[in-house]
Amino acid sequence: MINTPEFWYKKDLISRFKTLLLLPFSIIWILLSLIKRNFAKRYKSHLKVICIGNLSIGGTGKTPFSIQTYKILEILGYKPVFLTRGYRGLTKGPILVNKSHNHKDVGDEALLLSKVGTTIVSSNRCIGAKYIENLKKNYDVIIMDDGLQNYQLEQDIKLLLIDKKLLFGNGYCIPAGPLRQTITQGLKKIDAIIFTGDGDIKDINLNFINNIQNFDTKLEIKNNFKTKQNNFLAFCALGNPIKFFNTLKKNNFKIVLTKSFPDHYKYKNKDINTLKEEADNRNLKLITTEKDYVKIDDKENEISVLPIEINFSKADGNKFKSFLKEKIND
């Protein structure tokens, strides 16, 4: 669990100095990643595997985009199933997520995915794919949430998500920068790039994508939020909390205070009580994300939840459907 270091996305002298100090460790990270990639034993499933991931630490919208992809596949007549590692959950799997599970069992992302469709948690993706095959439920597409750097399972369609504003940060690998692997290595064999977040794709120099097909999306609130007139204390435990706070402000929420916790932080009752007390003292309402809300055990406190989804423009939505259909039937 970490908070995203600010120097990853800055170009001032102090940030550059911090980057320079950490470069030797980034080289070690790159070497270990290459060893892991080259010596991994891969399993090829008879089901089509769509992998949705990113190159950088922090949120690019993988979970909401996985949900959107699931819905599109259903519209196209396919029977998809989610496969996720259940990050920060105690269960190693493979296991079918059900209503009795909580975030401590399977992690926050698996809970959100299971609200939409069948979700399998398995720390080993190869074993997870075999588990899905043995269910014999006529699934034909596996949606692998966050797995571009996982080499246990062959991936038929690789979708890379890139935030339009953050892009690749300073361009360096962990810990000098936000990247899990080098840009050159990460773009290899990518079938499509999905641009997410705020910003205009027209402002991006697209030379780096090397003719890889790309699609533009936007983050939207699912429905009309009726409590915008309230003053809020917004809190979350995300890789890039600023994105959540900016989304609220952009949609005219009155944000008086913000509080961020480390990514995937497991809330304790005392955390929520402290937030509630601070909000009450200032006559504020609490608001958080769907991903955070599923991790809160004490639901007695009144907490507003911001429901968001990732949508394509009409033109790109139709193109993406055609792209998926062509790739799956290939």
C-alpha cells in the first residue's frame, strides 16, 4: 500500500534529483521483470482471454473499464467471466465470489466485479483459468482484470489503459517513477490502447503508440446525484486520489475537506468514526468511491457514494465493439 509520490509527475529540480537517486533500484526492477517474463511458464486456455491493464502504478480505471467491457461482450452475444487476483484479500482461490464474501476475503475489486457478473478470484491466473473451464458453464471469454505484467496465462487480446493527463509520469520504472515496466517493453504486443480520465486526446502526442489502435473514453457519473447542494468531506484510498477529488469538483460538488489513505487501505471502524466526527464538527457530509465503500464494515454512518462508469464516445463505442468481435473471432 503506497501513496503515489508527487515527484513521479513533476519536472522541478528536487523531483529530478529524487528520480536520479532511485534510478539504480529501477534498473534492478527492470532486470527482475525481464527474468520473470522470460522464464514464466504460460498456460493457453481454450477460452478467449482479454487482459485489461496498465503500465503504471495507480488508478487508470481498470475496474470500471472491465465492467464496461463485460457489458459490451454481453451485448455482442458472448458469455464473459471475470478473473482477478483478489488483491489484498485473504483468499488465494480459485474461488467463485458470492454474496457471503467481503473485502477481507476477496478484495475490493472482486466485490465490485461480482455485482456485475460471475467473478473468479485466483492468485494464480493459470489455475483460475482452469477452474473456469472446469465449471462447464459455457463461458467463452475471460476478462482478466489487471494482468499485463502477469505471465502465467496466455492473453489473446491485450488492452492497455493510459490516463490522458498522467500518461507515463516521468517515464521511469519503480521506484524512480510510476512504471511497472519500460514503455518500449510495455507496448509490445498490445492490441489496443484505451485513453481514460480527464483531458483531451487531441492534446497528446500519439507518436509513441506506433500505429496501435486506440480508443478514447470519458469518466461519467452514473446518475443524477441529488445531494450536490451539501458541503462534503471527500475521502478515498486510491493510487491517485487527486483524480477522485477533481472528478467531484468538476461535477460541481462542494468539497471543503479531503482525506486520502494509502492505495487499497483496509478501513478500521475508528477511521470512519474519526472522519464522521470531523465531518459533523464542520457540518459536512461524507462522500467516497464505490471501491472504498465496499471496504467499510460500519454502514451505520451516512456516507454518500459516487457511482462512476467509463463510456466511449458513440463513434469509438461502435469501433470498439467491432474491434472486440474481430479479435475474438480471429
